[in-house]
Amino acid sequence: MNSVPPTIAEPGSREPVSRAPAGTEFGDGLLLFDAGCPFCRRSVRWLLAHERDGSQLRIAGLSSAVSRRIGAHYQIDFAATDSIWYVADGELSRNSDAAWRLAARLQGKWQHLGALRRVPRPLRESGYRFIGDHRHRLAFVGGERLEGHARWLKTLTPEFCRRCGLPPQLADGQ
């Protein structure tokens, strides 16, 4: 039996979207991003639409309650950063390191973007910062909010923490 939630196209979009309710127990990685940035939202939608089969990435905004809880653990105020962060296998990655790790989740030819890890880090970071610094100019009007998306993580559960390699004490209510 396939444990991946079935996908459907979101109205007005060609992107597949998980049908699983946001509160269900699935997820094997977490992407924290600037949910207020249209370019960032479009990039996250693209990433979710091109994930490999079996990938169960969850998403949350840098200023969300989930982000604050994980930030307290890592002693980082994610909301004060201008970065993407990726948590999986107990490892926290930022910026271009997060981007190439996320590329490993892509399907088909897109997973070759993971080869970016071979580019020297200073060059990768320069490219990431250039895009980050100009992302508001790269975004077109639109980019619907993602807070209602099925992959949006509203609370941390002990099971999700375990799947991401985080201490179960981070779970809400623990």
C-alpha cells in the first residue's frame, strides 16, 4: 500500500497538491521559508509540484509557531533571518546548503540540481544571496498564500519530530 497521500490539482493550477489534511501524521522533512514573499511562495509551490514519489516535505513560515518552537531548540530567531531553512535527518541547513539538499527530493531530471553541492560554497552562497536580495523584483503579483496548503505544518507532533530527527520534546504540549 502506498503511504503517500494522493494528489490532486489545486483549482486554477496545474500543480499537484496533497489531499491529506494538514493535521495528519506525515512528513519527512521541513522547509521554513518567508511565507510573505510571493517569489518564495511560488518557489515552494514549484518544489512541491516536482517532488519525487514518496517525498513528504512539510512547510512552514519563518514567523510561524512551528518555526519559533524549532528556533528555540536551535537558538535561532528564524523570523529575523532572510533565509530558507531545511530540517531533515536531524540536520538543519540554510540557504544554498538547504537548496541542494531540497534538490535531492526532486523527481526526474530536476534532481540533478543536487549537483550544486559540488560548487564551492562561497560561490553557491553568492548566487543564493543575489537571488534572495532581488526576490521581490523576481516575483510577479500573485503567489497565493500557503498557510492553508495541505503540506503546511501547524503543530509539531512527537511522530513528526522523530521522522525529522528532532527531539520529541519539541512537540507541542510536551
